[in-house]
Amino acid sequence: MVARDTAPDPAERLPGGAATVLNAAGATAFSLPSATLPFERGFDFRVGDGVFRRLWVSAPASVTSSDGLGPLYNARGCQSCHLRDGRGRPPEAGEAASSLLIRLSILPRGPAEEALLAAQRVPAIGDPTYGLQLQTFGIQGHPAEGQVVIDWTEEAVHLAGGEVARLRRPAFRIENPGYGPFAPGLMISPRIAPPMIGLGLLEAIPEAEILAGADPDDRDGDGISGRAARVWSNAVGRMMLGRFGWKALAPTMADQVADAFAADMGLSTRLHRGGFGECTEAQTACRAAIDGADPREGVEVTDRLFDLVVHYARNLAVPARGADADAAQARQGRALFRDAGCSACHRPGFTTGALPDRPEHSGQRIWPYSDLLLHDMGEGLADRRPEGAASGTEWRTPPLWGIGRTRAVSGHTQFLHDGRARTLLEAILWHGGEAQRARDAVAAMAPADRAALIAFLESL
């Protein structure tokens, strides 16, 4: 493939617009506040960071503002999954899963459950005993729901120019179920924790601008059929566009944070008031356990703490791109990225709307390299588990900004929803479905061109 060497738009050097943080480097590159955050809100960001790092304990405890964990949970704190606000990874052999979780569901078993799904108030029908998510830890006296085991197999992929890539395919299973057998027909889906940067900016993109890129019936015939996910917002009380998570299940940061508190840590908020977290009616001991609810507000995460975490998550800044973005190889890779068709889903830029209560996110030209839409990614990446608006082969396009800093921040390079890809090239080669044509174009490139494409991605 011959691609014209093109200089990037100078604005791309600041992928988060004026909110971009300059001189971010090393392991803390994803943990800095937005450059546009007003001085008076900087204190709230720092306090929110403290709540994000907090390790919660079971109730009752001497520190009442930090108790209420579980009884079943995946992590004791937000930072446990999003270490240094970066990307999670699958567990090593014999290691407990700490930044990867397993979603669970079954097909509806009759008209009542079919109606529940049709009303779109739940994303799926959970296992009647284990619910919608496997909790791999429990407080004293409450067994964990099970442990995640991964069996890996490798397969060779031959590329143009004589190169050979080796892809690893995971097979996930759950061992030592703590509450009896799972329901017949259980569907599971592994998810690693995504990086936290730029979330407030993504939330600030006008819905109409995202919907303008949707083409569910592929009317333009380009083979790309991005679909908008319409999901229920507990925070706003209506159907909205899903933007966050691997299947675009969360429409706002408040919804995303509340869901994580409830399912990952078993902590109640104003949006999920059950102190037992995700425990089902079949888990009677879990539901009967003492919680750590604040006596005035009746929840374990008070409104003040909750709002601080939402504020923190919204304002984690996107780092500026480095000098490598202007290198000839990266510039060539940018053109190859475009010509291969990658930008059809990984849309380079948006402009955020005007938010009177959040001027720090308003009116910014940003470069997330995502359209925030659902796309059919083919059988290779399929979890075969419908959830919300997404089918068992559909995933939301993940933003690429900051992806080149993964090793520095997270200490690894493991990509895709389950961490199977050990390099960016492996991640590309797993693409199928709507992305098959782009994937094949990359496989057919001369080795020097593939290296240029990867150099461009690593410059983001």
C-alpha cells in the first residue's frame, strides 16, 4: 500500500484540546487533572483522588466513612482495578483476578423476563443465583462466587513480507462456585478495566454529533454499520445514548461510577441503594449482612463522596502527544491508518458542546479516535452474549488516545476487551466483521508500512 506522508493537524498534538495536560510522563501520565480545571475545583479533584484510592472494609468498622464493602466484591477500591488510572489485564496463572471481571447472563426464561429486557431497564437477565457479575472475593463468612481460570492457545498468522504473528486465544472458565451450580445455558463475558483518561470530554460530546456517524443499515455501502446504543440512565431517569464501557452500557459518568460501586465493591449510592451490592435473592446471607450505610443518607457512599469520585473521573486529563507524533514514520503511519479504513470506526476528532456547569469540558476540539458506536467485530472477538443494545458480536469502539503510554502507566501491553492481545499488531489482527477489510489491509502491508502504522498508534 502506498500512502502519502501527511503531517497531522497541529491540534492533534493536544488530543484533549485545552484540557490536555503537558509534560505528562511515566507511570503517573494518566493521573493528572485537566488543564482547564478551575483552581477552586482542583481541591475537589485531589479529594476525589483520595476516595478513588480508598480501600473499603466490611461493616461494622471504626472508620464509618469507609465501611460497607461487599459482602461480595471484585475489588476493595477503584484504584485496585484502574491502577494508576490505566488499563487492566487478565490474571496470570494462579493469580486472583483484580482488574478483570466476568459478566454473567442467561437467556430470558419466559414472558416476564422478556418484558423486563424489552423495557430496557436491565442490560441482560442475570444468573438466578449469581446475578450479572461474578464476584471473586467475599468478606469474612461469605464465600467468593468463584475464581476465573484462563486456558490459552496460540495460533500463527502469516503476514505479507514473510512476517509471522502469533495470536493467543483465551478460553475462560469459572472454578469453585461458592453458591451451587450455575444456571443451564450460562453466558460469560470477560472485561478488563479500561483507562480512565478523557472521560469527561467524551461525556461532553453532543449526542447529535455522535449519532451523525451512525449508519446501522450501511446505506453508504462502505461495510461499516456503526449503531448507537440506547440505554437507561438511572442518573437522569430516561433513555440516553450509551458512551462508556466495552458494550456502551453507561450513558453518563454518574451511571458508570454508581454501577462500579455496586457491582465491583458492593457499595450503595443514591443510584443503587441496596447495601448488599449485586447479591441476588438466592444469596440470603449476603442480603442479610450488616451494611455500612450512613445513618442520615441511608447509603454507604454518601452523595458528597460519590460526587467527588464522579468529578475526579471526569477530569483525568489526556496527555499531550510527544515529539514522536511529528516523526516521519508516525506521519506515514497516520496516512496508512486512514487509507486502510481504520478511521471509519476510530473517528479522529469531535468538538465538545457547551456545558454551563462544566466550562472545563466545553467547546474543546478533541481527538479520541473513537466514534463511540457499536460495531460487529466478527466471530473471533465475539463473546456471544447479548447485553443492552449490543449483540454477542458487537463492541463499542474504544478510544485510542494515550494507547502508546500503556506500558509506562500500566506495566504491560495487553489490549482488547479481555487482554488477549500482547501487542497493538495482535489487537489489529483480531479484528473481524466490519473491520475485516481494514485488518486484511494491514496484514497485506509491507513490513515497513506495518511498522509505520504501529509507530503512529504508539504516538497517540
